[in-house]
Amino acid sequence: MNLRLTPGPAASVTDRLAARQIHRLVKHELPQVRAAALAWRNGIGVLLAGLIGFGLLKGRNDVGQLAAPYSALVGVILLSSLLAGTAAALFLLRAAHGYPGTVSLQPQVQDHDPSSRSASDHSEALHAGNALSWGLVLCLLCMALLVTAVGMTWYGPSKAKPGIEVSTPSGTRCGEVVRLAKGQLTLKTDSGEITVDLRRAEALKAVDSCSRQNP
């Protein structure tokens, strides 16, 4: 079977303008993706720095103060946030700068073929754009996990149990209520059980924790 090829119609002015526009877009596609990745990387970095600074304003500074299993859960969430943030940073660096590697000095065919070089740049732009998308998704996941961990450290249940603080002329005693009989209040403290005569008490107050109340 013989195939006969014949030339197609000549390109019109519109076709030439469209081809020129596509060539211009492909030529500047990779630099634009790189610039967008750099801008997103800088913006995400500032946002993460502000979020971390906000998380340090108040709240518990020790995860060990949380009741189980919240303390372990916060640790897992923080680890997941760290992994997501690391992966996001790698994706954003890939989008902004490409893969790390050496430059080959051997002549390539695409060095002398503009169409081949444009195809290579277009392929790299597609990979960089995909890396940028993944980097942004992982950045949002990192932020969500970080906010969740900070919220749990702020509002999670405390490991320390609430107690009663009793002020007497001889000092202040604080602990968990063990029993109350005949005006004598027995409290469980870090140093053991103590008994306080309520007839000599000047004030009673419920506290969230007695860890720093007893001398």
C-alpha cells in the first residue's frame, strides 16, 4: 500500500500569530513557574513564622502537663506536622530551583534544536508546577496540624487534678480532698496526707493544680 503525502494549505496570518504566541508562552513558561514558586515559598515561610510565634504567646509550654492520651497524641501531631513541613519545603525548593545536579558538558541534540529545547523546558515547567502544587497542599496540611497541636496544648485536659487551697494563720495548704470529718479536712499532697483544722481556716479556694501551692 502506497501512501502519498501532499503539502497542506499555507499557514494564514492567524495561524502564524497563534504559533508565535504559543512559542512565546512556552519560552517564558518555566521562568514564570520558578518566580511563582519563589514568591509562594517566601510567603509561606513568613506565614509559618507568624503562626509559630502566635502559638508561643500563651498556653502550656510542656506537653507532659496534658493528661493521657492527649500528650502522646499531641506528640504524634507535631511529628506529622514536621514531616509535612519538611516535604513541603522540598517540593517548593524543587519547583523554584529544580533538581540538584551537575551540568553535562557533552553536546546535546537539543542544544542545536530550538523546538527540542522548548519541549524540554515545557516538560520541566510541568514538573515544577506539579511540585509547587504539592508543596502548597503540604504547607496547608502542616499549618492545620500545627494549629491542632497548639489548640490541644491550650485546651486539652490537664494531668494534674484540681484541689482545694486552704489558708490558715500558719500558712497555705493545698491538695486533693481525701475526707472531711468533725471539722478536720484531710488533703493529699505531694509530700503525703495532711490534716487542716477548718475552724482555723481563713479562706478556701478551688484551684486547678496544687503543684506550686505547697511550700
